[in-house]
Amino acid sequence: MSHREFGIGGGKFDMRHGFGRLRSARITVRTVAAAVLAVSVMVSAGCGSDSQPAQEETVDLSKLDTGSFATKPQDPTTSDPEKRGRLLEGLRLGNAVPLVSDIDPSLSYNPDSTLVFIEPNSFGGHLNVDHFADDTKGFIAGFATSGRPSEDPALGYTLTNAIMTFDSEAAATSAATALAHTGFALRGSPEVDPLQSSQHPAAQIIWAPTEQRLASWFPTGKLLIFSMIDQAENYSVEQTFGVATEPAPLDLVDKAINVTTDRLKTFQPTPPDKLAGLPLDTDGMLRLTLPRPAGDPTANAFTGVLDQHGALHMVNKPIKYRELFDKTGTDLVSYGAVVLVRTRDTASAQTFLDTTSTSRFLHRIDPPTGLPTARCSKYKGPDEHAAPFACYVSYGRYVATVWSQQQQDLYQRTSAQYAILASGK
């Protein structure tokens, strides 16, 4: 059995190509022989948005052009168990923390943000993290999520909610005070006002009027809840018209703390000496996911597995995808060179594929040679950062979303991912 290095990077797949605003850099690959194996699958005929009656079709894996990509399941491994354990702890947090829309339903759009982190995180450049290591002694891992009313970052406000774990309660409390003192990376005046919540007096809260930003650090046990409100619309009004606006409401910070602490009641931080023992691959999902080649510059690269709830942090429209996940019985999602979804059964996988591969900005193109099961498209829309090509392919209860800047590279990745799934039964 071959192995591959486990890794994880900050970032988010911003959902545009159905299941994602999928971004990637230019990658050159070479063609090598694929494994010789024929399998039977159910093929959706036609290229319309509606699924057509399925017919049996044989896919000969030996005929697929998979380039230099892996074509067999590979067990993930790691050369740094300590780092891996911290990152896996961050994923555990992601499966537990609430969505921002659970705190404020009006914030139903998830913008790009760093999710799992074990290094300094400035959350969009808004915080001063020059002294992060000194301010966060005992820090283990964190998970951040954000929400705003729409795709336009200038409308309304953005709430960022992050949870960090520490090796002791004292370390979490100390970090709250230190990080609040370090404060914002300010654009203009350094004026910052301390505030206090009557509901949560232990919260360290600062308000930057010229930035129209409010941030709170609330320690609870070995956890530190960080909440930041960025009032972009108010900032724009003040800068454009010189009209004073109201400060960010403390009651929203209180609600963020209340909802987050309630959701984390059952979360038990992993003791530092047990981190290396956290399971690396939930239910073998990474084993079935096309791995990113070494040095692959795919943007927002992220390797790991999240459960249904955790995966909702990764989509721009979590309310929509929660309904789809429930409908199709999606329970796990893995992230590597592709996004791989595990649904309830074959029929549910087809429903998931039909739903996510359809958009007015997606224009159907031919599938890879020898793989008529794939549904591929070229993106023609307003997002200049979106990867121009994407394919969606299912096998059994699994659905993979694949993307690239180059059509040939896309076809090879899609074919390789299909071969992995077909070989992993």
C-alpha cells in the first residue's frame, strides 16, 4: 500500500462552481499508463441540467488518461505527528463550532477566511499578530469562520468567530488579555476604546471607532472565543460623508459568546500528550481522495476531513447546502486535490451531482475521453478568480468536484479521481 504526506493549509473553497468557487494555478502534468481495470457504472445521459434516465456503461480504467496523478487509494501519513495532531484538533473544533448564520441568520453568506490554523492569524489583516507567539503561550489550534449578508463585502457587517484551544485554563485567560492589548492593525488613527459586557465581564473587548471594528476575547475553560465585528458599510459612510455612525452592538458579541459556548458544551479538548493519537483519516475518506501533488499551487489548498456540519463552514451558502446535505444523507467531506463527498447511496450521489453541477455560469463541455460519467463545464461568469474548468463525477455513494486552470489537467485529475474510487471498492 502506498502512502502520502498528510498536510493542511489555511483557506476556504469559495463556492462558485456549484460546490465551489474553485481556484487553481497552472499545473503541467505528463501522461502515464493507467491501471487496467473495467468497472460497471451508471451513466447520466445528456448534458442538460436535469438528470436523464441512467443506462449501464462500462468504464475501462486502462483507457483513461490520468497523467502523473495517483490512481489507487493511498493511506495518508505524516512526518510531523505533533503538527498533524494540532491540525486535527482544529478540524475537531470545526465540526463543533456554530456557523455564523446560527448566531445571526441575516449573515447567511460565508466569505473567504482562514479556517484551521496553528500559526498567527490576523483574520484578513485586521489584527496585529506581531507578538502572537508571546501572547499565546500554550496555544494548540484554532478554527475560524465568518459570515456577512451577501457577496458584497461593503454591505452590512462581517462577523468573524474563532475558537482557540490551549493547554490550560490559565493560558487561555492570559492569551485573552494579551491579544486584546495587542489590538488591531489600524489603517488610520490608533484610537482604541476598551468596552465591557455586563453579561460576560470576563470578555476582553476593544472598539476602534476609526476602523468601525469591535473585537472580543472570551476565555472559557481551555478555550478562547474570539469574535470580531467589521462594520464595512458604516466605515464607508463615515469615510465618504463624514457622518458619525453607531458602534458595533455589544449584544451581538454576547450572542456570539452564548451560542458558541452552548455548542461547545460537549467538546472536550484533547490533552496535549494525546494529540498525536488523533485519527488521521476519518472512515478512509482521505484514502479515497485524489492527493495534491508535492508543490501543487492550487489556491486555498486544504487537506483533511470534516463532518456534515464542519463542511458547511466551507461553502458560501451554508443554509442551501445544509438542505442538500440532509436530502442526500451527506455525512463526510474530504479535501485534497478535489472535494470528495460521501452521500447516503448511489441515488443520493446522483442527486448531489445534478444539483451542484448546474449553474447559469457553467457551460457544458465534453467529459474526459473514456469517462462519459463525468459532467464537465467551463465557467463563464463575473468571478475573475474562479478556475475556468470543473468536472463532477460520481461513483457509488461518492461525488467528487474537480477543478483546474487547464482543460487537459482537469481531465487527468478527474480520471485519476474516478480510478481511485473504482479501485477502492
